[in-house]
Amino acid sequence: ILNILFIPDVAWEISDDIHSGTMNYYLLLPMNYFMMKIVAVLQKNLTAYPTILLVILLGISFVVPEWIVAPSSVQNLLLCLIFIFCGNVLIFFWGIILGLLTVWFDQIQGIFYMQTALIQILSGMVIPLNWLPISLGEVLQWNPFSLLINIPIQLYLGTLEVSVWSVFISCAAWISCFILVAQWIWGKAQIRYQAYGG
């Protein structure tokens, strides 16, 4: 179910804006392009996704109720929801970084498909990271994409093996890093985009 929340379609949207020339329109507006994208993503996440998740959960609870597992505690449920939000922020800025690469690469769709597969593996969506050999699992536990699926699920189930504070620090560091890289690439992309006449 969490997979629905973490499909970085903002990269495709930015790529389409660049290829179609719509970026010219947004650059002329007296508003921040990132803020406009953030508002669009928030609108979608706050309206469409809760409805989809509710329908899926209701369907599962009627068909196979034993698949519904209660959270280990209310505190863990709240922490899980906080990290789901943080994962959305992280994947949003990752999508911006990838989408802006369209300025340099004409055919970027292959990179988008490859990163989707990579995120599914590194987030623990394909195989839970704690099922991997200990040395590999411990290393992958700290990759940014483990914050998308692996960490929220472990918090929900109460099986998180590391300190919540260390996960918060890791999350803040990765989000800050992605924001800084996105801003840097945005500055370079604007120059490159304008050099080609938009």
C-alpha cells in the first residue's frame, strides 16, 4: 500500500514541462516553481491518496481480515505517519533532481524506469531490508530510500532495531542533502535551459 505514496511522478511532470516548453510559462510567473510543485503534490497526497488507501484497506478487511495488523502502539503509529510524510518530502526532492536532468539528457525515460526499480529494492519494497544478510542489511538500513517503506513499516510493527532519534537525524540529513542538490541543479538547469532559448 505504501508503494502508492512513493511513485516519484514529479520527475515525469518536470520532464514533460521541459520537453513541451511549458517551463517557459512557469519561469515567467512571479512564483517559485518548486513551491508550485509542492502545492500540487500536497493537494494530490491530501485528497487522492487517503481515499485510495481507505478503499484498499476496507477491501482487504472484508476479503482477508487477517491481513490487517494493528500498530504496536499509538506512539509507533504516529511515528510511522511522520516518517511517511518525511518519505514523501524525500521522494519529492529526488523527483525534482531527476526531472531537472532532462535539461541535459534528451531521452531520460530509461533513467526514470531504472530509478524506480532501484528505489523498490533499496526501500525494502521487494525484500524487507532486515531479511538480508546482516552486513548488507545494516548498510542498506541507512540509505535514503529505506525511509520510504522499511522504516515506517518497522515503526508500525514495533520492530525497529535502531534508535528513533538516529533515524530522525538520518532523515533530516538526507532531506537536507536532497534539497541542497535540487537547488544547485535548479540553478544550473535554468542557465542551460535559457542558453538553448527555452
